[in-house]
Amino acid sequence: MHNNDFVSDYHNADHKRLDLLLSSLIDAIKTDKPLEHQQSLFYLFKSGLLRHVHWEEKILFPIFEREVGTINSPIKNLLQEHAEMNLELANIESNQDNKIELSKVVALGNYLDAHNTSEDRLVYPVIEKLIDKDDRNLIAVAISRDFK
């Protein structure tokens, strides 16, 4: 990992980890794995996604807006998408018989793909260009702390 690409590399790797968990969940639903297996994968995915969103909202997005400003910033839209993903996670969980609906998981995955593409194109590269080594170190420390 090149030091100059730390933010992009780290978050893209986390996107891939979340994609793998989501893919595993979709496969478990399609192959009718036991419900406990499906739920375990869902909660691994959910906790990972919430941690990722937390990093962005508490660490990266404020740095982006500090460096770029808030006028015409994509951050407001990305925050709205985060809120929508939280609603979708709650919607998946709210099923009365605890069955995880494939269509809802696939829809969330498609939404997440588009969202990640926006972040990868609009936020991470800009942060890489504008932050210095001290900021990279602060980001590394902040994302390594426990998520609560």
C-alpha cells in the first residue's frame, strides 16, 4: 500500500470485504442455508457496514469538507444515502418471521454498489490529493480505534 493512497486503498479494501460478506449472504439465502447461518452473515455484514459508515461520517467526510468546503459538496448526498442504507438494514431485520428476503438484500447491494462508486470517484481521490502525512496518520489512528 502506497502511503499516498492510504485512504483509497484502505476503504476500497473494506468495500471489497463488505462485498464478500454480502455475496456470501446472498449465496446462503439462494442455497437455503439454515436461518442461523444467514442471520450470522447478515449481522457480520451489518456491523461491518455500520463501522465503515461511521469512519466516513466521523473522520473522512469532515476532512473532505474542511479541505474542499461545503458548497457543491457531494457529502450531503452521501450522508442521505447512508441514512437510506440504515433504513434498508432495519427493513431487512424487521421481518416478523426472521426470514431474510433475498430481494431486499440484493436491492441493498445494488444501492451500495452505486454509493461506493460515488465515494471512490468523488471523495477518496480528492482526500488523497489534499491531505498531508499528519492527516493520514490521524486517519489511520482514528479508524483503528474501537467502533462504539
